[in-house]
Amino acid sequence: MVTRSSFLIVLTTDFDYHLPPELIASEPLTERSASRMLVVHRESGVVEHRLFRELPEFLKAEDLLVLNNTRVVPARFFSNDGSREVLRVEPLSPTLWRCMVKPGKRFRPGHAVMIGDSTGTVREILENGDRVIEWDRPVDESKFGHLALPHYMGREDQPADRERYQTVFAQSEGAIAAPTAGLHFTPEMLAQLPHAFVTLHVGVGTFQPVKVDKLEEHQMHAERYEVNADNARKIQNAGRVIAVGTTAMRTLETVARDHGRVAEASGSTDIFIYPGFEFRAVGAMLTNFHLPKSTLIMLVSAFAGKDLIMHAYQEAIRERYRFFSYGDCMLIV
């Protein structure tokens, strides 16, 4: 297996590509499972154009799909006058939040913000600019919370997003963004396929661009994860583990790295997977298409090879695939 070398220098610009803006999917398809699926064969370099519904054709008897069952919460809030925005990064308690805020100059220590009947006071500014805000009473999330849809959708969240920007198997609340590779599955399709679950609460790192030139200098945000005993046993007994999404991949590879195999575990991970990474747990993966120069396209490039992934992306653009969270998917085998 390939291991990282101190002589291997990987640049952020290596993962750039041009995407025609009309290929960004700002709305979901009518049917979850109607997406197209680009199949990338790592060994031969062959790329196939298929449909997501054909996924079972590529599965073997001992395969196991591993999905992230985190549930997206409405973590974006606006002040009563609409002039300020709060993105809850982490609830430290029901009335104490770690947040990203806009505009920063209106969130200095001691400043107050009102959301509904709740008044929040800025208690601290953290080193990275996040604010710790204390509320006099819990904020009514169901009434005032919004989904933090990715900025590239170019629109605010709508009532329909509460259902569609959520996997059908979402269970454990805590994510800011959806594990989007799982959005394609219907209950009927999932019932036919051997599967297990892990949990990784997708955090603010999803929104953070890579700002350094050399990847080794990039610092990932930590995200909370859990693998329970029952699912760990299923994964240990699988012939081939297929990660559904980059978050499932990051969870599995974190646990395998730290424990030697996928065992019962919980904690937080800031694992950064890019070319040169040694994979220990995952044998194939299903994923959506990712932003240029993002940590996610770096992860799939580590798994399939940068040149092959960049070729596959150009094929997807040429064939007018739909990109990003509500877009089509890619199976890497």
C-alpha cells in the first residue's frame, strides 16, 4: 500500500477544475433514486455511465454498505431584525452555543442578539473567530431554525428541504450538513441491501475552503463520531466494505487507524485523507461529486488516484451530470 512520504508534496491547485454553473443541482430530483451514477473502475481505469438504481449489479455476496445515520438539524438562525446571522457549530448545552456569526463586528463580547423570545449574549471570542453565546432560555429551533444549505445552491432553504436534505435512515441528531451520498437511497432499496451504520456529525469543516497551497498544512475541523458494537461486528465480518459517502469513509478509516480494525468506538476525528493515505478499512465507495479544491475531492482522489478522478470528472461534465449535494453520484470500485 502507498504510504505518505516526506518527499510527497501535494498542492491544492492539483484538485481544481472548471464546472459550468448550470450543472450545479440547486433542487433535488422528484425521485430520490433517479440519479445517474458514474462508475469508476480503479484497476482498469474504465468509466461507465449508469443509473443509481443499478447499484445492486455491482455488489458481491459478501459486500456491506456502510452509511452515516446522522440527522441534519436546523442550525442557522437570524436575529429578529434580520441583520445578524448565527450558525450553531456545537451546542455546549441547550443554552450555550459555539457559533459562527455574521457580521463579526456586531458580535463583540457583551453584545446581545434576539431570536424570538430568546436573548443571547456573546461570552467569548475564540481563537478562530467563533463565538460562545449564552441564551437566557432555549431558542425555539423548530420555529426559527433554518437548514444551512450549501452556498452554491444560491437559495434559502424551503419547507421541502426538511425532508429531502435528510437521508431516509437519519437517526442521530447533530449534523449541520447532510451526508449527501446517502440521499439517493429509498427505504425499499436499502431493505434489499446488506448494510450497517456509523455516525459522524457533519460539521462546519464542510463549509471551509482549503486556503493553504500545500495540503500538509491544512487543518481539518474535528467532528464527533460513533460506531456501536453491533455495527462494528457487521463491518468486521464483511468481505468488502463499501463506504457510502466521505463521512462514512472518514469514520471507518479513523477507527481502523486508531484500533487496528473497525471496532466499537466513539470520539472526534480531524482525519484528513488526501493522496498518499493508506486505506485500512474500505474497499469501495459511493460518493457525490465535490467542489474544486475541496477536501472531499482530495479524499476520493486518494482512493482512486488523482488522474483517474480528474478524468472521471471531465467525463461527468461532458455528459452533463448534476453536481454537488442534490446531484448525481459516483461509484468507485
